[in-house]
Amino acid sequence: MAPDPRFRSPWQSPLFVRWVAFARAVLSGLPGREDRFIDRLVTDQNARVRDFLAGRPARKVLLIMPRCVKMTGCRAAVQESLEECLACRRCPLGDVAHLCRDHGVKALVAFRSHIAFEMARTEQPDVIIASACRDRMIKALRSTPDHPALLAPLTGMRKMCLDAGLDMVWLKQQLEFVAPPAEAPDAPATPAARELPADDAPLRAAQGS
Ligand code: SF4
């Protein structure tokens, strides 16, 4: 299924993309300002995606995680399946595997950004849920502007691109919004009936507010 043409976002405008690039260049010399700017853009986009999904429950959800979440030294082939992670749980991908199993959602780990974008195009989900560093989030918004995507920054890293953390509370909230577990008692039929925070808690935390 192709992306729903009714989903509208400023990221579909080349002018907006150029404006973001210009603003980032200006803010890059000011400590923390560029991060806060990106967090604002992501919060706005997430709100847009939730509004869009409120009237159209997602049938196909794709969760994309970056490879830096995988524990250093682990040999599991997580780009193919999180099956091994179900029994392991030594890094956040174990919790991701359990959440996705409970919600009946397909999770993929992308080893490169362009692979993640290709996954989005070939899988054609109704919504993507993903965590990434800020630079990659902007790249995702630029590269797949027609795909509704709920995004959150990684919560930290042991070293550059190694052993990154995920906000599991945020992730669980998004999954409950777009794919409530079938067995949940009295689960509202549509995402519109579900309550979510007005904005993104992890972004607020990242901003230190
Ligand atoms: S949960 Fe275990 S098997 Fe899965 S990536 Fe992490 S360390 Fe490897």
C-alpha cells in the first residue's frame, strides 16, 4: 500500500527543508540550541502524525531501531529477526522484542540509514515508530516525508554510536496508541479514544525542562 496522500507535512516542501538546514547552520554554534530546535521539529511532527492517525487506525506498523542500540559484541543477526532477543534481554533490543511481540508489530533493525528508508518504502507501513540520534531523525523526515513517523531521540550512548539507550516508556506509549494489544480489556477501538501526553516526554527530558 502506498503512503496515504492525505497525510500532509511541511517536510514535503523543499522550501521548508532548506529553511531547516539554514536554521541548523545558524544554531550549530550555540550550545544546545540546535538540539532544542530539532526536538521542537520532531514534537510538532509527532503531533501531526497523531492527529492524522486519530481518524485512521493503523493496520500496519513498522518499528525501526538503529544498530547502535544493539549491545557491543553481540552476534545476533538482529537485522533479520529479534527472535534471539526474546530470550536474552541484555540490551534494549530485548525489551523491544517483547513489546513488539505483545503488540503484534514488526520490528526491524537498520544497519544504515538508507536501509531504514528503503524498509519504509518497501514495507509501506501506515505508520513508522523509530528512535535515532537527532541528525538521523532530520534525515528521516527529509528522506521519507510522505510516511507518517513517530520519532524520539536516543536517550544516550556509552560511546559514539555504541550501546545507545531507548526511552521504553515513550516506545510503549506509541505502540499502545497505534497498536493496542488485542487482549487488553476494554481497549478503545480507535487511537482517537486513547490518551497520550500532549507532547513528547522524552523530548522534554532531553531539553532538561
Ligand atoms: S537483546 Fe541480547 S541478543 Fe538481542 S541484541 Fe541485545 S544482546 Fe544481542
